[in-house]
Amino acid sequence: MSSNLDSLPDSIDSAMGSNCMDQILEEAFKIGGRDKKGRCVLRIVGKFFPARELIADGGMELLRSFLERRVFPALGGAPFVVVYMHAHAQRAENYPGLSALRSVYEALPADVRDGIRAVYFVHPGLQARIFFATFGRFFFSAGLYGKLRYVNRLEFLWQHIRRREVEVPEFVQDHDDELEHRPLMDYGLVESDRHHRAFDAPAMDTAASMHSLRCIS
């Protein structure tokens, strides 16, 4: 009896951490809308991706659990596309590192990996392009790397995705508008007036310090 009571606090902490991480990940991962071929869209917002929490102990397992419970069943095993919105993502905050991303990708069920038809990388910036061109093919399968599509402006995304069916955060639209007026931002030659331009490509292993999940501590 006492052993069960002794383990109860750990169980409560684990449940609280899982519930809190679910809430955070729901902001980053949303399924909704269709592309021009009628395929489901998985939208990922880089700014909301909790990389610093995920590199903490158990964080990647929480991510896998969330995907298995909340994302994969909603996809229903059908082909789908990914729309990744990179605006305001910063390396130290929003990337767990390519090695961690690769481990998550390799852990995906085969039918989910096979179901990815395209990955639209919105607002990549010059650094992200160079980084993925240099290292991406070594860390991801040729099949996935070959599905990557860079999208400089939202207007080009709508050539592939049904515009009114995918939610675009206001800050992503604002960033798109700013790029229209200051195109040199695409090449890193001009900084944004609104935010310091730190939309770097993901590091091979993030330098962010390890720390506990914010909702467990």
C-alpha cells in the first residue's frame, strides 16, 4: 500500500506535465484545411514549437505521445501535406536540433511517413535555405528531403493550398507584409523593424540549456 502511495506524486507530476505539453503542442500543430488536390493539411507554427521544453528529460517522449494520440489518428492514414510557418522562430527557443528531429521522424509509423506528400516551408530565409541545402540531405531520408518546398510568400502558398481553409497567425501575415515592402530581408541584408532578425536555421544540436518542463517545475 505504501509503495503505491509513494509513487502517486510522480504519477501526478507526469500527468500534469503531459496535459500542459499537450496544450502547448496544440498551438504548434493543427490539422485543418485541404490542398488543391484535396489532401489534409498539417500546419506547424515554428514560433509555438516548444523546443527548449522538449529537450528536457522526457520531452521528446511527450511529443511522440502527443502525435500518436492527437495528430496521427486525425490524419486517418490518408496522404497529407505539411505547412511549416517559420516566421519569428528562433534557434535557441524553437529548435530541438536536427538529431532530435531525425529521431522523431524515424519513430513515425511507416504509413505516416509514406503519407507525407509535400512539406511547404513558409518564409525560410537565406540561412535556413543554406543550412538545409548543406546538412538536410544527410539527416533526413532522400524521400522526405525531396518533398521540401520553399515558399517565400503566402501568395505562393495559395497556389498549392486552399487559402480560406488554413489559419494563418497574425504575426505570420505581418511578417509576410513586411517582406513585401522590404524584400532584402529575405537575404539577411536588412533587419525587421518589428523584431530582431534571428530566424536562424536549426542547429545540429541546440545550445539551449537543459531545464524542466515549465508546467512540472
